[in-house]
Amino acid sequence: IKADRETGPFLRMLLVRCFREDRTLLAGLEFIRAMETVDSLPAMGDRFIKPVSDTTEAIYAAMDSKTPVIYLLSAGADPTESVENLAKKKRRDVTCVSMGEGQDVVAMRAINTAMVNGSWVMLQNCHLGLDFLMGLEDLLHKIAETSNEDFRLFVTSEPHVDFPIGLLQMSTKITNEPPNGLKAGILRSYTAIVDQDKLERIETPQWRILLYGICFLHSVVQERRKFGPLGWCVPYEYNDGDLTACLTFLEKHLYTSTLSWPTLQYMVWEAQYGGKITDNFDRRLFGSYVDAWLSPMTLAPSFSFNPATSINKIPDDFDYVIPQCSDDTEYQAFIKSFPNNDSPEIFGMHPNADLTFRNKEVTQLISTILETQPKTSSEGGGGKSREDIVSEKCSELLGSAPDNYVEDFYMEQIAKMGGLGIPLNIFLMQEVQRFNNVLVKVKASMNGIIQAIRGEVVTTELILAGINSIFDARVPQDWMFSAGGDEISWISPTLGLWYAGLIGRDEQFRTWVNNVKRPLSFWLTGFSNPQGFLTGVQQEVTRNHKADKWSLDSVDVHTEVTEYDRSEQVVRPPKEGCYMHGLFLEGAAWSKGDISLVESTPKVLYVPLPVLFCTAVTKSQKRSMEGDYGPNGGFNCAVYKYPKRTDRFYIFTVVLATREKAPRHWILRGVALLCSTD
């Protein structure tokens, strides 16, 4: 394969696709790089994969008064600042008009004025003023010969199907997307935002060091989004405006006073970037970056963004230091020497995060390729039809479906366990009712699909959607969500996983009801309202301490990781509280010997957590337990129902011991507990 320069790279890419799917995209990039010429003719090559960061000056050089520039916007990119800075250099006035209702008159007045005096106009968010753009093409053609030669028109817009084609054809199109990779991100900052003039505005070493540090931080928090929920719970749209605002504050702060670290950290963390952060765990994560990279240690000559100890080798053994440079070209040369592939450890994450990202990226790429293939259906051949396959699948699922719950029976059983005066009995009744509703709905849906296939009932849109989903081995939407979008059961990517969850939940509830006895360990994943379960546990423990004058408002949930690896090892319930199982650690592993969080095993993304003991303690007792979790205190680990880490799926927080590493280490790792890994 190596010897064959024509087909070798392609064959290598196919082999990588078969044996290491997560590396498919990297193999594709190598294929493009190797195919620089085909039969002595130029083909692709390295220039097709290098990041492109066109400066505003280069774009301006290709403009004239008759050719506007259209910036196609995307999340995290805004060209306004760079255009305004260029206007100052060229000593031109630029009028910015944000399009929207009633702004047509303002935009027309600005354009007419600029055409006469040779100034610039920037029309922002033009996807909100498409009616005005319809007539803009004719206007530009009419005044092409009479307008001032120095007139320039800049347009920013999100992609829109109704954008005027003629205006697109006569304009220069710029895709202003956030660059991919640290190298491209920081290089963009040092071409579009930081220039020689900005570097020389303050003659102190602090200015250039912190300038570079904030640009590095900006690229890291942008690039971390590619890791999905492992990176940020919510993918925030940080853009050039956030970076520019921080740099402007730093400049004024250093110009008017001595450096105050708390002030700088607050403005970057809480005021600028933090103003967009809505999730408390994301706020904690950003604060960890600021504490590590915007502190007095940043000014030390030995400071480096590299981790103190790395698990894997950093590509090219590169040392991400802050260069001591005097002009922007030296900074750009240093940035261009960055490795092409970023190690997740530079972001504070485990190398396994790269596997998570690349699996997601390749899945999206291959899905897109498959969607572009022609869709053909074969007739005849004696095979089963689509409807036959769906009908057989529904019959199979109905045959293995659990029986519906009889209200009189389970209420009688609950009465034997103490009645509805016990909090967890109330919880059991509510869970069984919800689960029974799911059973009834799913069975009715599958019976309706079978009848529709037989021609006994009319095929509605809902039934047709169910047929399509079951044929594709996906879960019909109406099994998981109500018409209003509320979750009525549980979310799974495939029908098989969803149905396995159905059987597992039925086993837990039916055993609890039939045996008139609580499980020794509860499967937390099997509850539709896990917060209600935890509240029930708190209520029961609080009632047990009535003599101690405990109240529900004065207690918190307290958890401890036990020595039981599996729920089957539990032989007796605790004196108070309960045991729980079914949780998975993402971003870390658990050591039974050290009773502590440890680094993940390579290529193991999720690790089952041992059985968890859960009870309630007073808030003063909880504070006194902080020393039990390690010299730096415990790590507050969020527990979610699904890998998608939003407030909607947040359950509660578990404090996990961390003996060797500080909690900040696991915060940057993105560690969390999940009830489901799918």
C-alpha cells in the first residue's frame, strides 16, 4: 500500500474505515493530502485541508464599489469588529445597520449617503430583512456608474432559502465560520483581531502575555464544543465579540491601573463569557479554566498550557507556552508550528474524549454520504415487503410484552406494605401508574399498526410514522413523547434498547409489588421520576429522626460508594436509606482499592459505578464529612438520566472521593454520572 502512490492512500483509507472507524476522517485527510497530483495534473493536496483565515484587508483588496461582500454567518463568528477596525485604518466612516422591522428606510438612507461621500455601509443580519434585499440588486445596478469609487457595501446574513440569487451572484461570498482546531482558532485571532497596532498599545510584558492567554482561552472554550456534552452541557455560541470585549477591558484596565487578578477573572469569567452561560456546571468549568490560565502563574517564564503529567504523548512533543514575541508575524509563525491534531489533554480532558468526538464526527459524515446516495427500491424477488416485516415485528413485541397492571391488585399489595402513609409507597403507586399508561399506549399503537397493514383501519400520519420507525429499528416518537413534547416514557436511540428498558422496568416494579417487599437495591434508571424517589428517601429518614427534630428543609441527600460491584451482591438492606445501582461514570473510573476517582482505562468510555448507598443527613453533618473525600475535598459529580447533560435530565449531585487529584482536574475532564449511556 505504501509503495503504490496512486491507489495506496485510498486502500489505506478503506482499511482504516473497516478496523478503526473513529480514525476514518483522519485517514480521509491523509488521502486528500497524498493526492496532490493525478497523472501529473494538479488534483488536491495539502492546501485543501489547511485552515484558511482570510484577513479583512485581503477581502477588501478584491472589492470595488460595484461588488458587495456577503458574510454567511454561523454560530461563534461575527465580522463586525474586523470591518470596523479596517475602516479606521483606511480612515473611512462605516455605518452599521441591523436589519429588521422598520429598518429598510434607515438602510436605504445609509446607502444613498455612502454612495455620494464614499463611506462604507454594513447591513447586519439581512436574513431578517429579505424584502429589502430583493430591491438591492436593482439599486446597485442603477447607481453602478455614478457612485463614489470608495463606496463599499458589506452584508452579513445567515443562510436562507429565500435569499436573492442575483445578489449572491454579483457579490463576493465569505463563509465566516469559527475555525476548527486550536491552530486555526488562535491564528484567526492573530489575523482578524490582534494586529501590530494592538500589540503596541501598552508597553508592558503583562499586556502581550495576557493578550495571548485570553486568545488561547477563547480558542479552547470554542473548540471544546466538538466533544458534545462531555465538553459543555450546553454548546454556547462564543464569538469574536466575547474575545474583543475581554481584550478591550484588559487594555483599559492596564492603561488606567495596576493589574488586579480578581477583577480580570471576574470580568472574563462572570461578565463576558459567563453572561452566556446558563448551566451551573458549565459555569464551574469555565471558572476552572480561568483559575488555571488567568492567574499570577501565567506571568511566570516557565508557564505552559500543557498538563503537568500527560497520559499520552502530546503530538510532536509540542510545548504550548506563551511566546515572547515583539510583532504579530512572530506570533503567527509560532502558532503555525502547532500540531495539526490537538490532544484532548490540552483541554484538560482524557484522551478517550478524542474517541468520543471522532466516533460522533465519522457517524455524521457517513450518514451524510449515505443520505446523498440515490434511494431505489427493488420490486419482486420473493422477499418480504416492508409492511410484512413491520407486522411481524409488532406481533413479536406484543407476544413478549408484559401484562397490564391491575389497579385493585397493586393497591392491595401496597396496603400490605404499610399503605400510602409511607413516602416510597406513594412513589411506587405513581411509578406503576405511569408505566402502565406506557404499556397501554404501546400495545394500542402496535395493534393499530397491524390493523392498518391489514387494511382494517385508515392509515393515519401517526401510524405511518410508527411503521417507518419500526422498520428502521427506531422508537416511534409517540412512544417516548406526548403531542406537546413532554417525555412520557424514556429515550433510547434504537427500538431494541427501548424494549429492553421496558422489560427491565416491568421486572423491578412487578417484583416489588408481588413480593410485598422493597428491592435490596433500586435500579435508579428504571424510574421515570428519580427525583421523587430521592425525596421519598429523604422523607423517610427525616421521619426516623423525629425525636432529633429533623425537618425536610434541614437535610441533604448523602451518598457513599459501597464495596458491592453488582446489585446481586447486596444481601440485606441498610438500616436507613437505600442502595441504588445502574449508574455509569463518564470521563473517569472508580478504584475500589483507593476508594477514589482515577483515570479512565484507554478506549473505555463508560465505567459502571459500584452500588451506591443513599440516605439523608443534616447540612451540618454534611459539612463535617468534607474531609472524608480526600485532602482537597470531594468532587461534586452531577447525575443525569441521559448522556445529554441539560437541566431537563439532571437528577442530583453525588460527592465522590478524589485522593490524588484535585476536584478541578475532574471538572476539566467533564466527569459525570449517567443512568443511561445510549
